[in-house]
Amino acid sequence: MGYLKDISADKEANYNTFSVVWGWDLTVWASDLIYMIVLFGFYFSGWISGFNWVLFFTAVFLAFIAQCNAHFQKVKTEEHAAFAIACSIRFFIICCFMIIYAFMPALWVILGVGAIIFEYTLYKRPENLKL
């Protein structure tokens, strides 16, 4: 998903990234598949209990809104990929939190503080389209 923000630069630099070779739509469909594999992996891992259910459903929600945004984008340009990419980054962080929480649930406060710091940093970045 992240390569959607660099399609023109990758083309100019002659990089054959997935997005350059296959285009926006196939990149988003491939992201759908990756999201599904990750979510099913977590669901069937046995790691989901207690607070991890909240994290799991947050990850499902983020994946859903990221992919809906990317699939239904009328103008498929790098500027319009920022929201979906930001959701993908949040999805990845939530998945990391789920792994940490599964093995060390006592760290939930630190995970919460980390999430707040991440969101603050994302909010304060100088260029909103750069991720």
C-alpha cells in the first residue's frame, strides 16, 4: 500500500515497484489479500483474548476503511493515497501491539502511551501527505 505514494517518483527513477508494474487497482487488491492473511493469522493464533479483542477489532476497522478508501478513490493519485496509507501504518502498529500484549499484557499502559505519541507525531508532521 505504501508504494502508492511514490508511483511517479518510482517511474522516474526506473524502479519497478509493485505499484509501478501492476498499477493502483492491483496494488489495492494485493493489499486486501495481505490484510486478510494477517487478520486470519491473528484470529486463529490463539493470541486474541481480553484487551487484544479491542486491538483486533481496531485492526479490522482500520483495514476496512483503508481499503474502502483506496478502492473507491475517484482520482487515483499519490495525494489521494495518504489516508489509506496512514490507516495501513496504524494497522501495522496495532498488529505489533497485539503481539506484545499477547505475551506481556502488563505493558498495556506503555502501549497506550506509545499509541498516543504516534498519533501526536503523525498529527504534528510538517507535510500531511508525506508518510
